[in-house]
Amino acid sequence: MQTDSSNAVSSGDRIAVVDVLRAFALFGIIVTHSAGGFLAGRPPSPDFMSFGRIDELFSQLNSLFVFGKFYTIFSFLFGLSFALQIRSAELKGESFAGRFAWRLAVLALIALAHGLFFTGDILIIYVALGFLLIPFRNVGTKPLLVIALLLIFNVPGLLLSFLPAAAPSAEAQALAMQSVRQQFEAKQFGGFSELFATTYGAGFRSKILFQLNTGRLWVTFGLFLLGLAAGRARLFVETAQSRTLFVKLLIGAGVVALVTTMIALLNSTAIAPPILPRALGGFLLSAQQATLSAFYVAAITLIYWRDPIHGLFAKLAPVGKMGLTVYLTQTVFGLGIFYGIGLGMLGKMGVAAAIGWGVAFYVVQVILARAWMRRFTMGPVEWLWRSLTYFKPQPIRQQTEARGSMQPA
């Protein structure tokens, strides 16, 4: 696999740094899920998975630097890929909207199957928002950016927080906690039938409420729109202008992220009662997640561009190329370690140890992905997705394999 100065790694419009960023996002996602024992929901107690100071430290670090940031990057890359697919279709003279809609429908089937096992499945949310993304492909870039930033900084959530709303009654709170305990027990001790009943019952309702109550739903759509604008502007194709832009983003986002992270640390209930009103605290949390994510993206992009062939991050590109397969197999790992259908370590393993196991599994994924992509052009789930999209099996083996001319990714 060869890489030129514009970082296109294959035919068409594929950009290698996007694969690297997707791989980086998947690293953060497995850390986030591992830190919560793949519970993907409200824990049964405040000290869940905390068995000492080391667990408290890792939990705090995860909350400040990982939680929410890597799903932010993952969502942004979805919108960016949308823009790249539009460009590819235009260059080939193909229709786009219908094919993309069917592609989303196929992804919905994969998401529904995944959601049977894991309430933290994000794919079904991406499918729903993906359909909404189609009409925005013809919106001008400036209004697109305005709408995107309003959503990303959770301005709708800030405005909604000022509306009069009755506090939940003691009875409602008791019922909610009962549901939390039931979901936890089904995941910790139950078999497949109990797990399925939970994931498509109380677990699914909890996920939707979380998306709405936190504003994550429209924040995610805002990230889709921002990715669409970035892809349209070809920001991730290496040029002198894009380098300058990413240096400015690194500095600007870094400064804001530092300030908002310090505020989040001081406002943490782990140290003292919150010092900010709930509405303002929520807005600053959205700002911290957005700017720290932007800092990560700028840093990874600039480091990758320094040596796009032999650099450390270049070795992650195969993980990003088969991102859907990697995302789903991370769930297999989580269920196997933590759930009752596996080893049943949910609630028995501390945060630090869980993160350690998650990082170790990610390293294995990197090794396997590099080996797989030396022989094949896409991951197995990507092959299934693409084959169902086009109604016929797609070629998957590297054409150069027989001549022995493949270079490691």
C-alpha cells in the first residue's frame, strides 16, 4: 500500500490520516467502555468499580480526558466520510442519496443485531441521524458551520435547561433506580434471554433518555455537520494551508480545553459540591469535550503528517480502515470479560484493571488488523456491509498479493 504527499492511500478519495484518526477514536472508545465495565448505563452505586485510590484516579482521568471525547471524534469522522463519499460519487458520475440511504438501512440491520447484546450501541443513533444528514448535503458551508457549532456546544440544551420543569418525584427516582439495578443484574448474572430482554427494553429506553437529557443527540448531529464541512473543504489533505490551520487549531483549542478542564476539575463532585449552575456547567462540559477533541485531532494529524509512512501513527491506519469490525469486536471482548454470558467480572474488577485489559485488547486488535489488511482490502464486517449494499459479494483480496508486492500499512 503506497502513500503519496496528499495521503491518499488507495484509489478514489481515501485519505490515510482519516483512518489513523478513526483508529485513535476506537482506542478511546474501548478505554471508555472498559472504565465502565461495558455497562453502558447508569451504575448501581457511586463507587461502582472503585476499590481503592488507584481506581479513583483512573476514573477521574477517564472522566476528564477520555469520556465523551473519542465518540466526539468518531462522530465527526462519520460526517467527514459522508463528504468524501459525496465527492467520490460525483467523480464517478453516480447518484448518491439513494445509495447512501440504502447503505444506512443495511447498517441499521447490523446495529439492531449489535444492540441485542450491548445497550451502548451507537450505530443505530448514527443511522437515524445519517438519514437527516442527506438533505444537508446541499446546504452552504457557512450556514452549515453555524448550525454545527450551535449544536456541538449544546446551545439547545442550554436553552432547554431554563424551561420550567418539575423535579422528578421520589417515586419516579425510586423506579429509575430499580430499573438500573435490574439492568445491572441482567448483565452481570443473566443469560442471553435476560440480556436481550434488557437491551431492547429498559436498556434501550435508558439510552434514548440519555441522548435527549444530555443533548448528546443534537451534539452528535452537529459533529456530523462539522465533518461534512471539513470534508467539503478538503482540510485533511496535506497542504501548507491545512498545516497552518491545524497548528492554529492545536493552540487555540488547547488553551480553551485547558481552561475548561480546570473548571471541570474544580466543579467535580469528587472534590467539592458543584460551584456552577447546572446549565452553565453543562455548557462548559460541552465546550471542554469539543475543544479537547479538536486538540487531539490537530495533534494526531500534525504528528502523522511528519512521517506518514514510517511514523508510529501510520501503523494504526489498518485499524481505521476496518473500523466497524474493530468496534464490534470490542463489544465481543467486553461481553466476554464482564457479562454473565462470559467471565462475569462486572462489578468485580476495578477501573484501573479494566482499562488495562481494554488497552491490551486494543493492542491485539492493532496486530490483527495489520495482518488482515496485508491480505485484504477491507474488514470482514465492512465486506458484508458493502456486499449487502451492492447486492453481490465484493472483491476483498488484495490484487497485489499474488505478486508479493504488498507493503505493510
